[in-house]
Amino acid sequence: MSRARWSTVRARTAAAVCAASLLVVCGPAFAGGPHGADDVAEVRPTAVHGLPDEPGVQFRPRPDVSWPPEVSAQSWVVADAGSGTILAAKDAHRRLPPASTLKTLFAVTVLPKFSPETVHTVTEAELAGIEAGSALVGIKEDMDYSVADLWRGVFLNSGSDAVRVLASMNGGWAETVADMQATAERLGARDTQVESADGFDIEGQHSSAYDLSLFARAGLADREFVGFASTKTAQFPEDGGPLAFGIQNTNRLLVGSHGVEPYPGLIGVKNGYTSAAGNTLIAAARRDGRTLLVTVMKPRSGADNAVYEEARALLDWGFHAAPRAEPVGTLAADAPAEESDKPYAGARRTGRRQPAAVPRKTAAPRGTAALRTTAEAQESGSNAPYAPYVWGFAAVTVALVGLGAGRWRRRRRKRGAAGGESV
């Protein structure tokens, strides 16, 4: 083969190699791969549930971990409140009436807005609209109550009258319902539709064991929430001056009543009952430095205190299994603001707290895939989504330079051959 022909072959080979490099480097931009079309199709701009929506019990068997106990509840969740990992669950995304456990979301939404020491005079209008059959703590119009009194009425007696007054202070019933819905969405609760701030049965209102666990976990990060949720008894203001009457928490697993033994280390959180929801319960307990969270919805055994005893069984199992169990999912909620993010202490004197100026950004919960969209990558300053195109442009440039160099060398040889130069 002549030198001229060999030079041409080399030039074409270089071009082919460059073109192949272009396909190898740029291919992922148009096919499967780290930034390919297949991956882009899987990216979701919003958070996905941290637990698959699958029927039945979800649990990863291990030789050294027993199966969760059989309980009659339609839906339940056992989770580690600290890490957010879900140890086991049953129909966790099943949408059911929440009853008064929805007051947990009400507290997460409204509790941070007012100082406990603020005193409020109740009006007749604030007590209007309470549904017949609702639980009441005994609030009266034209009486003064501290915000702390009102919250004890919510947590201990599940008083819808206390909820009505706090909702009025928050801007009204409709505004509070909207605020609760916004909080649920921020926390990643996709199974919750709020129609009534106190959890009373209203058409279209529903939640799930997964979502209620999200709300409880957010509440447990607030010391005031924990304080109210774990209070067993309190004195509530009575008409006529400094007199008061005693109230007791209706959570039988907390106080030990009606044939239920109190659970060691129980923190709360909230129990509920309506004719549509049946019995519901969110229970958190702490043992050996670990806080577990159990949500139980609508036991069907018909046994007295079933919701409490089934929660007890699930808590016992959870504390035994937690050190070795393999999680089945995660409570994928935004982490609540840390104490430093909360309004300054001076706001307590004003009655209504001022919102924090800049919310703290938090890392994705453990156990969840962190999928990022191109827009998110741009916002963070990353050029990763554009890397294939940059390298592709470079490969094309190299290919064109190789072709140009081959042609220049052929011309040079022709001129050399004509003038007798050696090459």
C-alpha cells in the first residue's frame, strides 16, 4: 500500500475512532445511563412515599427477628421515630377516617404559632359550629384561658371546643383547615384530606397510618408538643375565678384506666374514636435510648381496649426487633425546624409568634433514593446534566481536526513528490 493511501486510511481511522468516542460519551444523553432518557423518565419532581403502597403486611424476614404479632387492625405502622425507618406495616397507605388522631396534625400546624402564656378571652362566636356528639373540655364564653390551658384541653380531653378557639385565633376554621392541608403536603403526607380541624367525621376527610405517623414524628421533635402529649392529668379553669377542675388524659395506654395497664415509657401521642373511624391510636414510647412510634387504625376484633392492647403488642415487638430488623421503608417527612430555627423567645410576649425567616434545608431521609431533576441540579450549581454534551462537542472537534490534518498531510506529500522532497 502506498504511503498516500496509508495516510488516507490512518486519517479515516482516526475519524472513525473519534466518532465512536462521540457515541460512547454522548450516548447516555439519549439512551439509558446516569443521565439518559431512561433515567429522566424515572425522575419525579416531588417526594415519593417512603413505603410502597402494597396490600397486606410488609416485613423483611430475618432468622433472628420474629414476625410482627397478628393484630386485627385494618392498618398499622411500627417505626423508629429517631431515624424514621419503618420496621413493619400493614396497609399503611389505606385511606381511613382518622378521628381525633387528626388533632396531631392540628397541633403540628398551630402549636408553634402562639406562646403558651398568652391569655385569650373566649367569645360566643368562637364556640359556634361544634358538631353534636363532639368531645368537649368545658370551655365557656367570656372566660380567660391561657393558650397552654387550651392545648391541655386538646391533648387530654380531645376537646373540640378548645380546637375551635385555637382555630379562631389562627384566623378561622377554614384558614386552619387549609393550613393543616398545607402542612400535610409539606411533610409528604399524600393520603390525607383535611375537612375538619378536630377530626370529626366529614365526607371526604381521610388519612392513613403512614401519614398519621408522619404527623406524630414531626410533633415529637417539638418539646412543647411532647409536654402536652405526655401530660396525664391537669387542672382546667372553672367559671367563677381561680377555681379549677381536674381533667385526665383519655389515652388509656398512657394513664392506665378502664382495665388497661399503662405502658412503660409511653410518651403519648393521641387517641381517637368516631362511629366511622372506629378506634384509632398513635402511641410513642421510649426505651433504652430508642423512641418507637406505632399507629393503629380500626381494630376489628371487637374486644374491649383492642386498639390499646394491639398497640402494646406492636410496641413490644418493635423494641425487640429494632436492633436487627431490616427496614421496609421510611417516614419521608421534612425534618421539623430545630430549636435555633424557631421564633425568638421575645415573640412569646406578643402572643402570636413570628415565623422563622429562613427554614433550614435538610438532607433526604435515610433509605430513600435521592432523585434530582435537571432544574434542581442547576439550582445547586452542578453542571452534571450537561457533561455529556460538553464531551460530545469536544469529540466532534477532535474528529474534525483529525480529518483536516489528514488532508493537509496528503497535500504536503503531493507537493513534496513534485519537488523531490523526502517524507
